[in-house]
Amino acid sequence: MIDTSREEYWTGDRPEDIDEWLRLYAEDDNMDVVPVICHTCGNDSFELKVDQEEDAIQVKCTECGTRKILLDCDEVWEDARPRLRRCPVCKKSKSYNVRVGFARRENGSVKWVYIGNRCTSCQALGSYLDWKINYEPTDAMERNI
């Protein structure tokens, strides 16, 4: 359940709260939201390397260390200058649950991507990235989670 009592940030007591938070953040009740799960060990907690200029994100599993560049970010990763993200609220945690939200065009292709995150320490909800998709089809990008 999302706690909205704090003025500065909202918290969620479970990873699924990211879904609701992203829909509110993007003002899109129909957004498809998909969890990021480690394909190696099944863990759902990650360190994040993000470049907000290039709209690029890489996750690293906190359990097994597997790294993955998400969505279509591999196309810009070589030019990116990603930084490891520490929670801006508790200032200590580098561990997040991550979900990807897809806002869709009428034909079903993705028009906008939202990356939602929840600090596993203080439970603060947020988003380091969102970007517009200017191409179709988007099927391959959607599967790269």
C-alpha cells in the first residue's frame, strides 16, 4: 500500500506499489507495468546505473551480480556516462525494486517508457528515467527486460 502522508516522497511497502505509483506519475491508468526480475537467479532487487542525458539504464542483481542493459538502451550505452544511483531519500541504499511502465499508442506499440523504482531500505518510490519512443515496432524493446 502506498503511503502518501509524507509531503516530500511517497513510500510503498511492497514492490507492486511501483505499478500504482507509475500510473499516477504518468497520469495513465491503462499503462502496462512489468517487473524487472533477474533472469539468472529470480531476484527482484538491483543496483541501478543511469544516464539521464542519454536515457540509459543498466541493472545489476544484488544477489548474483548479473548485469543487464534494459529495453533499447544498448543502442546508446556506448555513448552513455552512467552513474550508480544511491537513494536520494535515505542517502545510503543502492538497492531497488524496478518496474517498467509502457504507455501505448492506439495501435498497441509503445509511445513512452517509464522506469519506476522503490528503495529496498526506506521504501521511497520514484523514477530516474522516462523517455519517448519514436519508432515502431516496439516488440523487441519490450521483451528486453
